[in-house]
Amino acid sequence: MVSGAGVLTDRVHTYAHGAGIPMTAPLGAHHLVAETVLDRFDQAVAERIAA
């Protein structure tokens, strides 16, 4: 199991492992990590739409 993960993440990890799908470790619970990831995603989507 992925250390420190939540129940849902554990279930996804178990499914992925059983299906042979690679999965990275969770990013962490700190809100700034999530905000940074979402900001970068939004920026990438906006750049793709503008192209």
C-alpha cells in the first residue's frame, strides 16, 4: 500500500496494482501542493485552448 494515503487512494492503488497500472505516490495533504498542481493544470489547458 501507499504509505500515508487515504482510503480512496488505497483502493485505487490496490486496483491499479492488480491491473498492472503504474501509479505514483500521492502528492500530500498540504493545500499549497494541490493549489500549485491545479494552477499549473489550468495554465496548461488555457495554453492549449489558445493555440
